[in-house]
Amino acid sequence: MTLLGRDVIEVEALVTDRYLDALLMEADPVGPDSMGTGPSPRRRPWFMTALGLGADQVARVQLDSGVRLASERLTRDLPRFHPSFRFEERLAVRLAEAAASMHLPLAAGGESGARLVTLPVPTSALAGDQPASDEHPAREPSPRNPAPRPMLVSGAVAASALSLAGAAWVAWRRARVHGSPMARAARAAHSMRDRSTPAMRGRPA
Amino acid sequence: MARPVFRRSGAAESAAPRIAHLDLDRPLVEAALRDPARFEALYRRYVAQVYSFAFYELGNHHAAEDATARTFMSALANLPRFDERARPEDGEGASTFKVWLFQIARNGIANERRSARRHPETVLEEPIAAMIADPLNVEEDAVRRDEASLAWRAVGRLPGDRRRALVLRFVNELSTAEIAGVMGRSEGAIRVLLHRGLRAVARDLGAGSAESPEPRRRA
């Protein structure tokens, strides 16, 4: 095909394309117009520039009547197919199963399906402090001693057998450590050191 | 469903080409990336379109179902790797979820066709038989079936690329830019394919009304 012949077919193709845009837009009223974006203005193809053709000249190129009729026939008659509902639902189930299996790796740090759960554990227990009492009142949250962070529990964590009860048990154990004889002895020694005089503290043992 | 996805912005004649993208699927894609279970919304939106495309390409109900299933399973598995290239600077290489999905479908269908060539017992079905008849209007339904059958055969006789472009344009209602993305060709090449395909269909429909049906040969 000569260069001119190629140019001609491209101009005709552009005209056909514009016609199809209009035709299919008409067939589909829920187009971009309804979204307020308007029809798409097209840039001028290279061959129009090369041939010095403007948009008005392209508009003057007559659309082939056969092409017009064929376009209308295809728009109207070309059937669309839908899979059987049985197949559609079966595939939906397969996809859901695949999606569920994709959830599992997220347990390592993802947030998918996760919920924030604040455990009913005293602040002091999680902070490693003694239970609140008149003698040792619970400390207010501060930058140095923040409030307990909520625990991230997702489906995958539950699947690895770490339940809410388990998490509560761990927190209880941490709180109990300070009530053990060893912890009490350590605290007593620590308080005795605090009460000792600076001179005593400075003396070698 | 809103059809055109691409919008050209700026002065039509003077400015450099810019494609401002209106990807209607973006919220659904983002939701599916956060939670794969939300992929179902994308699946429901496109299952019929992908199936239709596969059915036109393969001409067989079971093969089309297989291709559809593989397309969506692959799309779900690879969704984290989907890269929406729809910024203005992406130009003609712009891609959306829809384009990406149809690219997967096209590759899957090509594999299916290669497999069908190795197993020649594959039967090409008459698709119009699959159309649901309207029992209340038998006469009109028969006319519609005849017309649909003629259109189907005319498109079926086209060479592969022209048929594919016409099906994507008229059945799936993709824009020229989207078809270019799916088929890996330039927009100009797609316009010429469509134009030549329509001319061939026009000749076929004009001359072939009395023609006896014949099985299609696929490219």
C-alpha cells in the first residue's frame, strides 16, 4: 500500500472510530456524560498533522455507508453471553476460598480482619508494676509510662491457638511475677538501698 | 455500566496527548488489596464480560468457563502486583484494572486455543442456541435469533485480530485506547483493525443473507 493509501485508510478509520464512539455512547446512556466528564476530545493523529488535515476536514470525510450499517447491525445484534449462574456461584466460592487462604499470611503483621481488643487487665500489671493499692497507687499514663497498648487480634492469630483467654493468662502471669518471693526480696533489697545514707552507699563493701 | 474509562484532557488540537484516567474500579481494587475477600465485587462486575469475550474467542461453553475461571483466579493471586498506570504521563501505555484483567483473559484464551489445537475434538458450538428464548414472543424471537446468528457468523469469519477488536468494541464496549492496551497495539492500529473488520462484516452481511451457515475457522 502506498503512503497516501495508508493515510486515507487511517483517516477513514478515525472517522469510523468517532462514529462508533457516538453510536456506543447512544447505546449506553450511562456513559461518562452522566458523570459530568463529557465526551472525549481526541488529539490529532500524526498523519493528520503530516497531511495538514484539521478536525473539520476529518469531519467532512464521509463515513462509508456499509461500515455504518455494519456498525449498527453489530451494536444491535451481536449477542452478549452470560455464564450459567451455577458456574458463577461455584467460581465465586472458589475465589472466596482462595481469598481466605490469602488472609493467613497477613497474621504476621497485616491488619486485614484484625480488631483492637483491650484486655481487662490492670494497667499496673501490664506496666510491670505492683497492683494498685493505697500504698502504691496506679500510675497515670505518661510519656515514660504509657497506657497499655491494645492487642491486635486477627483471625489468623486466633487460628494459631492464641485466644483471648491465653492472652489474659499471659498478662496475669506477668502481674504475678512481682508477687513471687524472689520479687518481694528484690524489692525489699532495693528499698533498703534507697533508705541507706549517701555515705554508706559511697563506702566500699 | 459506565463504559469509557479514558478521557483526554486539555486542548484537543494543540496540547500534547494527556490521558486523565477515570478508573471506576479504583475503590474496588483498593478494597480488594486490603481484604482479598472484597475481590468478589470486581468479579461480579466483570465475570459476564470476561466470559463473553472467552466464548467469542473459543466458541465453546466449557472452554470459555475454564478460561474465565483461570482469568479470575490469576487476577486474584496477582492483584498485589497490579500496577495502575493511569497517570497523565503514562500516555498510551496507560492501564487500568479492566485492561489488566482482559490482558490476563487474552493470554489465558491463547493458551486454551493452543491446547484446543492439540486436541482437535473440541466442538464449536452454535452460540445462538444458548440464547434464552422468549416463550411469549416466538416470532420476534426467531427473527432476533436469525439476525444475531448472521452477525455472529460474520464476525466469526474474520481473522483473529479483527474479530478480537470488534468483539472487544461491540460486545465488551471497551474504548479504542482500552483495546489497544489489551491487545498490545497502538490506538491507530486498533482503529484500522476495527475499520477493516467492519468493512468485511458489511460485505459479508450484504452478500451473505442467503448464504448457508458454515463452521468457523479460527485464526
